[in-house]
Amino acid sequence: MNINPFDIIKNAQKLQDQMGVLQEKLAALVVTGSAGGGMVEIDLNGRMELQAVRISPEAAGDVQMLQDLVKAAFTAALDKARERTGLEMGALASGLGIPPGSFPAGL
């Protein structure tokens, strides 16, 4: 097997360029997790950074319920962000000939 070092460098540059594009896409991606029929909503971006929290006045009266709803909404948003991030990474990997499943979800 004859490996050309220039091909390796060219492929590494291509990967770096595509990772930059992916990072921009993930920063722009916003997913919403909801709990309690929409009483609590949490927005995360593709970098798993909290963007917004919305709490309806009805949820504010019961502190224990509010805490549970915030946790559930955050978990839902995190699951969505990980799924979308995994899809984006999978698309990048397939474009570079990397086997599916090489990147863990959420990276």
C-alpha cells in the first residue's frame, strides 16, 4: 500500500475546513425541550449551551413541580441537541469516507 503524504495533508485540510463549517452550523442550531405541556421550555444550541428558559406563570406556584419541569425540559432539549449534532457529524463523516458511528452522539 503506497500512501502519499501530500494526500494526507490535503485530506487533513479538507477535514479542518469542514469542521469549521460544522461548528458554525452547530452554533446556529437551536433546539427546544419542553415539559408540562409547554409550561417550561428550554432552548439549547448545537454546542449544548443554554440559550433561553421560558416558564409559564402557572408553573411558578409549585416550586417542586417547577424544578421537575425544568429538569425534564433541559433533558429533552439536550437529547434533541445531541441527536441533531450526531446527524451533522454523521453527514460530515460520510462525506469524508469515515465509517458510520465513528463519532459518538453529541460531539
